Amino acid sequence: MARRLRTDAQIDNFIRNVTRQAEHHAPRVATIIVPLSDVVRERLDLSIDRIEVYERNGRLARACWVTIAGRRYAFSYNYEDGMIDLREGGLQGAVLCQFDNDTSQNELRRQARRL
């Protein structure tokens, strides 16, 4: 089930929790989470666009769906590659890009513009 995040405070809290978890379980992506969030959020209009996060047993997980201008994308951690996948449509969609701590700010901005 997905829970919609409607405010900046809710999004900030989610990003803090994901970053904290990544520091322990996915250090290759721990420092890219906030910059990735920042560039995606620059594209969002929370009055019309959507951010939803996976909720399991009342707790938020790390998968996140973003709908911008009617197009839906999924962000999730790829355990095999040790990277964050950006997928088209949903968790099973085509991988559009992958991110880790080595992803440049220019690449983040380039990918965000494509959303």
C-alpha cells in the first residue's frame, strides 16, 4: 500500500529516515539521497503532483513513487547493483537511470529535467 506525502515536512521526515537507513545498510547511496530529493522536489508542485511511499504494516518503507505532470516514476534501492533505480511507471518499469554517491550534481539535474 502507498501513503501519499502531502507536505514538505512529511517529505523531509521520509528523506531523513531513508538516509539514516542507508547509512547502515546501503552506504553507496547514503550521500546521494538528499541531493536527489532536492532536484526532484524542484520539479514538484505538491498541489497537483504526487509523492507516495510504500507502507508496510503501518511503517514507511524506502520505495517512492513520484508523479510529475501526469507521468509516474518509481525510486527504489537496487540491492544487486547497490544503486538507486529510477524506473518508468512503477517498480517493474524500465530503468531510466541509476544513482549512487558518485553521481554528479550535473547528472542529477539532467535526469530531473527529464521527469
